[in-house]
Amino acid sequence: MDTSYLADLNKHFQLDGLVKLPQFIPQKELKIIQQTLLSDLKRLNIYSSNKVLSKALQGMSPFQQIVKLSQMLNKPRSLDIIFSIIYERIIHHLSLSPLNPSIESQLLLSLPHQGQWNMEILNWHVDISAQKFQGIQVFLLIDDVQPRGGATMVLCGSHHLTQRPSLYSLRMITSRQSPGDVFLLEHQQVTIQELCGRAGDVYLMDMRLLHSPSINSTKHLRMMATSRFFLK
């Protein structure tokens, strides 16, 4: 990997807490994973031919659906191989501190037609409570994910906050914003980033960033996966 490219990537990562690697994984390597997940959804009578078949899942909140689907589906083994490739090629070069190469990955699937897209109900949170850098979370787009298609929402720059606002305050502030907007949060400039894109795109996120699931208001299934790499 070119050292100047890695240096530039690291600069943006330190500043924003998030970088995108467009088409980092060839789409042909994801086709079998796509087909495996679709076959599993059909076998479980959850989703087939662009239709949601499970009334039980339809009755859940969009965020509960994500958790339930991750528990019900068999994660393709090749996903962990892909995350290992991402670690070897990029992640251990990007972090200023050594990270554990062990993989903790899970599927992130959202059924279509979850309702009207809404910024006011986002569940902004962090997965760690520490103020210091703890690790990198990777998001892989298994298939194309459209805007408002259930992608994870991220507040770039929020890792620089010395004090996190309450969830109520965050919802009040971000409900007036749209993806791509830049605004001040506790005197810190942040940007709302929607992790949508093409199959094979990869996002690397500082785990201190505030982020949230979102509603899939499109007619397409959202297929992503994530993995976390923690400090040694």
C-alpha cells in the first residue's frame, strides 16, 4: 500500500473519525454472500422476491429487526476472510496504536419498507464509554445501499467532544439537519454521514463516534456487515 496514500488516509481518519474506501472489495467476491443471505431469508420465510414474508418481523421496530435478523441468519464464513483482508491491507497501518487482529463481526440487515425516513427517532450512541481511542469499527456494504436505505448514520468529528450531549439533545439538534450537513455540536464541528454507497465500499470508523441505525424507507433489502478491532 502506497505510504503517501496511507498518510493521507490517516490524516482524514484522525480529523473526522471516519474514512471511506470506495470499491475496496471487488463486487464479484460479494455475489456468493448476497446469494447465500437471500437463500437463508427465503428458507426462513422472512423475505423473498422483494417481499417481506414475516409478519412477526414487520411488527418489530426497525432497530429490533436488525438485531433479530443478525441472530436468525447464518453468517457466511467468507465475511470473516474479507474482514481479515481489510485488517491486513489497511487497518493495522491506519491506527497509531496496535490493534488486535481477532474478528468480532456481525450482519447488519434491514428489511425494506420500514416506514417514513425520520431523523427525529435516531438512537445516537457509542459502543464504548472511554474518551481515549479504543479501536476501529469496519462497515462493509455487501450490496448497494441507497440513501435512506437503512444505512448506519454517523456524526463525524464527534470523537473530539469532551462531553457528549444527551440523546434528547442530539435528537433535537440532528432532526433539523440532513446527511452531509455540517454544524456545531458543543462547539465542535461535526458532519452527518450516511454510510450508503456501492457494494464493496468499506467505511472505517473510530469507535468513539456517535452513530445510529436508521430506517430503510426504500424497496430494497439493506445488506451490510460490521466488525470491530480493539486495542491490544
